[in-house]
Amino acid sequence: MSAAIRPAAARAAFPFTALVGQPALQRALLLAAIDTGVGGVLVGGPRGTAKSTAARALAALLPQAPFVTLPLSASLEQLVGTLNIEEVLRDGRVRLEPGLVARAHGGVLYVDEVNLLPDALVDALLDVAASGVNTVERDGISQQHAARFVLVGTMNPEEGELRPQLLDRFGLSVMLDNPRDAGLRQAILRTRLAFDEDPQAVLAAHEAELAGLRDRVSAARAALPGLAWPDAVLEHAAHAALAAGVDGMRADLVMLRAARALAALEGRGEVTTGDVDAVADLALAHRRAEPSVPAPSPATRAPSPPAPARQAPQAEGDWGALPPEPVGTTRIASIGAWPPKKA
């Protein structure tokens, strides 16, 4: 078995319900698991904030779900697969050599440091994650196969950013931070140390809760097609997207799909505006345009200092050089980088 794919049953995974202090991350992962058409989850944050632990825990929660890791050195053929043309020439049959997206079908595809992958690879990966279908082409021959999985990409923004075009392709996003509360850190430590000491004991303690959550996810998936979006919900999502200053319609669509998944997860038969509000930040945080700073009005603008008198060029230095003069600057508004750069 390839080292890139590790079934959830191969080793004990940290229980999803035992994650401490990560409610937004847990919600985003569950919504993406209920409706893979949401387009995956981008998780940002410093090292050691349980990004990979949460992804593995989600795979262990889902029934018979593979957990596939995409290495940074992967090629496009390794990701999407390739066609064996030699067999076509020999016996007229096309044989698909599956890639990682085929192996991840029904499970979780985890991409650590997604911001360090080549753009072409990320683009292809996001295409498959959003559509649920992988198309493999070679020498004018193509084949398609289902590839529905939960895409979880992680990154440390300090190590580089994703281009805005790729950032927008991720459905939901969560930005994690180092725990600042001593009590929260102690709770995380207790749980982690207990799991490292005796994984089976921790799993047994969460067995009932895990089973209940697993049943809820399964029921939500089954109920999803029966839930519609009332006009009030569509209007509410549109206003939220406009207020965030996002480009295009992807944010609206993601909000609506995530809101429907939330309603299904909570066992309700109708999507509400409250569902939209509950998922809005997950869908908008990485797309939201940074507000521009308005220029001061003439009445409040501070008077400019008088320009210094121009002096004749000195005999020394470059011939014809003039002394430096102050020039005004204009602040450029962000186009929606996630997260906004600190001043």
C-alpha cells in the first residue's frame, strides 16, 4: 500500500469529539463532509494548532473513509491519474491508472502547506473537489470517474500566501491562533497526553458521542436533497456577500450550500437566515475585501508643510541633480488577501 494513503483504521486517530477549543474548525469540516460540493476547507494558522489532527479525526469519523495525503513533491499525473495508451494500441482497451483523487473518493484528501504547491496543481485539485468528477486526458483520449472527497488544505500564512484566485476557490476557511488562555491550554494538554498514553481508553470514552455524530452526518447527507432555500434566505445571503465586498458569485453559493448542510446536520426541515449567519464567516473570511481608508476631507486635512526653497545644484555630486522634494503617498486598498497583512 502506498505511503500516501493511510486508511483511518490503520492506526488509532484522535477522536473528533475530543478536539478542544476548535468549534469553528469542527463545524467547517462537518459541513464540508455533509456536502462535498462546498469545495473543501482551508485551515490557516501557526504550527501545532491541531490542523492535521482534526483532518485525520474527520476521516476516522466517516464510515470506511480513506485518508490520503498529497505530498508537496507530487506531479499532476500522480494527483489526477493517467491513461495507459499502450494498452489501447495493443488490445483496444483504455486502462486508467488512478491518481490520489481516485484513492480519496469517499474520504479526506489532506494537503499540508497548500500555499507551497504549484498553482497548476492546486487549480486541478480544486476543480475536482468542487465538481466531484475527475477527467483524465491523454493524446486525445479522456475518461471520467467520480472523485467526491473532503478537501482539507492547511497553511501557515507566515510561509507564503495563496493567490487570490486560488484562495477564492476554497469553499470554507478557518483561521486558527495559538491558545492564549492558560485554562484552555491545560485542557488541550490533558486530552492529548491521555490519548498518547492510552488511545483506546480515550476512544472508548468518546465511543457513544462519536457514534451519535456519525449517525447525524449520515442522516444529514440523506436529507440534503430535500431541503430548499426560501427567497428570504437567498436575499439574506446576497446581502451578506455584498456587504463583504466579494468578487463574483462563489461566496453566495458556498454560503447557501453550507447553510443547507447546517440545517440538515441539526435535523431541521428548512434552511433559515440564521443558518446563513452561522456559516457566513466561514464562507467570507478569506474572500472579504479589506475596507479602504477614506481620504480626509479638505476641511479636516492637516495643512501641508511649506515646500523648501529650491537650491542651486552643488558643484559636487551628479551633474544636474536637484535636492529631494517631499511627495504625497496614497494607500492602496487590499483586494481581499486572507488574512489581511499586519501593518
